[in-house]
Amino acid sequence: MVPLEKTEKRRQEIITAAAAHLVAHGFQNSGLRAIAQSAGISDRMIMYYFDTKEDLVAAALEMIGANIAAGMDDAVPQGNATPRQILDALQDALLSEEAQAIMRLWFEIIGLAMRGQQPYEQTAARLLQQSEEQIRAKLRADQKHRAREVLATLEGRVMVELLVE
Amino acid sequence: MVPLEKTEKRRQEIITAAAAHLVAHGFQNSGLRAIAQSAGISDRMIMYYFDTKEDLVAAALEMIGANIAAGMDDAVPQGNATPRQILDALQDALLSEEAQAIMRLWFEIIGLAMRGQQPYEQTAARLLQQSEEQIRAKLRADQKHRAREVLATLEGRVMVELLVE
DNA sequence: ACATTTTTGTAGCGTATGCTACGTTTTTTA
DNA sequence: TAAAAAACGTAGCATACGCTACAAAAATGT
């Protein structure tokens, strides 16, 4: 047992709790102490299981990114779709009541990524590229070159919709 | 002289300096002391001319918003344009070398607005609505109903372009 | 049973933040 | 010119942040 089973399990629990806290509260009130309280431990323990806060946040963002990707994958019926079909299906999914909190966090990540700081920039760039590939996979063969366009339009629509009452 | 000419002039100078600092450095390293240094004064003086830091930031954001709006207005040749023409012209303008820094700040504002905190949410919502109206004014009469769509696509394109290598 | 390692609690350090107390200089007004 | 107001400098407060020192408890291995 090289990475120690029990420790690794505890790490995952903390990552899950941190991800939930971030989705619920955003980055504003997500200091070590607040996250620790949401996880039911002390901030001291976070530093025990993770070298830095950034390590924990990066892990939590990775989990959140995976959730977004999974949600997008579920939202589009199958392959061989038209751009408009994909766009509408994804927009409905990402603006649904359950997805709104995570989408708000997503655009918070975007904002933090804009000056190149880690782990936000890497998370944002990776998830964008991954999303583009997902969309491309769902598009009809003769429309695959429009994946980037669909992605951009989707992001813009969701962003505007979340901000303009 | 009700609001005191000299004081008001000084306030405007500070607002301009603060806006330039925000565009150059983003919100990350924009504490009172850093902004004050960019303005060539002490943080004490900022509190003398403004009740709170938020007051100064709100004024700076208003100035920045006006700059963005003016840039968008200049970018589109005239009225009676097609959605694609407007979209392409605005995308080129907002992604130009000079506009990139301000656009990065814009998406930082978006991120901060996502949890409803002021003055970011108000600034973001107002500028989005204003942009939609500007676009609508440039569109051909039979295409004006597509202003929101053009705006969303524009925002998405710029955002993706700024983040994917 | 003992020694060693793993896990946890308490307290606090160093730094940065927005903001203020207090005093001094400069300008304005009478 | 004296008094009042405006403009500014120095120093520091209170709070929050990420993180650490130190030691005690709990688990583990021999």
C-alpha cells in the first residue's frame, strides 16, 4: 500500500467536501477555515492531507470539471446531431436549476484564469478544450468543423443569461 | 462651487489612475496601497477622497465600461449591418492587442459578478444591456431581434479565444 | 509491553487587507 | 493677520489569510 489506503480515502472525502463548498459559496468565502468547517475538520488537517491550499483547490476543480463534462455528455441525446440541436440541448442543461451554481463557479474560474494564475488557467483551458472535443464528437461528420463555434456560442449564451436578469 | 472644483478634479485623476491600474494588473494585486502607488499618492489620500475602496472601484469600472462601449461603437462601420458583419468587426476589435487587457478585466468582472456582489454585478449587467442596445442600433431593421444572439456569440468567442492557447 | 509512527488539537506567526486616529501643513475666509 | 477649514503624512488598528510549531493522543508494529 504505497499511497496508504486510509489516507487516500480521507483525501478524497476532503476534496469532495471542498468541491461542494466551492460550488455552493464560490471563491469569495472559501478560505481554509471555511472549507475545513464544511468538511467537518480543522484547517490544520487540510494542511496535513495537502501540501498547500492550491493543491486541494486544484483537486476540487478537477472533480468539478469532470462533473461538468459528464453533465454535458448526458445532455446531448446521441451523436450525429446538428449544431443547433446540440446548442439548445446544452444551453438547457447548463442553465437548469441544478446546474446554475456550478456554472457560476465556472465563470468565476474563467475570471481568475484571465491573468494566467494557476490552477485556474489550466483548469479553464483544459475544460474548454475537452468540451470542444465532446461537442465535435456529437456533431454530424460534415459539421465537425463548427465545434469551436458551437462552444463559444454556448458559453456566451449561458454567461449572458446568468447575468441579465 | 458646490462639490469643490479642485477636489472633484483630483477625484477624477485618481479614478483615471485606478482604472489604468486595474486594466494593467487585474483585481489580484489591486489593494488600496498598490492602486495608491499607481496614482502617485498614499492609500490615506484615497480614503480622503473616497468613502470606501468600493466607491473608487465602482467609479473606475464605470469609466472602463464607457471605454469599452466607445470602442465597440467605433469598431462597427455604421448602421444597417448584418449580424455576421457586426460580429466579425467587434471580435477583431475586442481581441486586438490594445483591447486584450481590458477584455481580460471584463471577464474578471463577470466572474466577480456571478455571486451578486457589488459593484461588479451592476457594472456587468449594465454594460451587457448597453452593448446589446448598441448592437441592435447597428443591425438592419429586419435583424434587430438578433441583437442578444450576436452579443452572446461575441462574448463567447472572445472568452474562448483569450483562454485557449 | 514498549517504541515508533500516524493522526489530531491548540495556539500563534507573518503578512496583507481595508480603514482610522492623530497630528501637521497648506489654503481659504473673515 | 488670525481663525477656520481643507489637504496631507505617519503610524497603526482589527481582521483575515495561508501556514507552522509544538505537543498530545491514537494507532501500529515488534
